[in-house]
Amino acid sequence: MKRIRKELARFNTAQETGQFGWLKMSVSDDLYNHEVEIIGPKGSPYEGVIIKFHTKLPPSYPFNSPNISLVSNIIHPNVESETNSFCKNLIIGNWKATNKIINCYERIYNLLSVPSPESPLNLELGRLYGTNITEYNKVVKQHCDVYCK
């Protein structure tokens, strides 16, 4: 619990100074559950879109990774469309106790700008990203306009 409090305190300080202007985390009395919002990166089809997540930390955190789930309905080559979840391996990777929650959200933010074509969970969108980036951006933007308000 001490580790979680320390991470959240550092995050709050960084957020107040504008270091993570693209990220907002709401912390309740329950240190193991957090609501997180990412503002889509500039130059991406998610630009300006507020994408919501829920983070659940296991009691064994930091020895076991957080569980990050999408609340917003987005489409992305690395998001499985039926479960609306990011490829866990891309977000968590080889989790070590030295990793931090913010590392996961930095990876997500980067994937919003540049999807990983090697690990598409949405094959159709992954193919479109690889063959016609203009159409990919159009399709994603249209989806966000409808489902991410």
C-alpha cells in the first residue's frame, strides 16, 4: 500500500506541473481502483478524444501487474473489438516490480499515435492501417465522433 501511495503522490505532483497534461487520474479512498482518462494525442485520429479506462491493482501489486480495462468504446488495431481491451502484452510487457502504473499509460498513449502492426487484435483495422493510413484515420475518427462523446 505504501508503494501505491508513493506512486499516486508522484503522479499528482507531475499532473499539477503539467508533465502529464494528456492524462487524468481520479483517485478514491480505494487505492486499488482508479478511473483514468487519456486525451488522444495530437496528429492521431484520436486527437482531442477523451478515452476512459479503469485500473484495478491486485493486492500483490507491484509484484503483479495492474489490470487496465477500456471503458470508452474505441477501435484500434491493438484492441480486441469484442472485449474492447488492449493487447495486454503491449501494455504490460514483461512486468517487473520496478514498473509503475504510469508506464502502462505511457505505452497506451504511444500506441494511440502509432499502433503496433505486429500485434493486431483487430485484423481488419490492422490491415487498413498497414495499407491505407488516410482511410484508417477517417474510419477511426468517425467511430470516435459517434461513440466517444
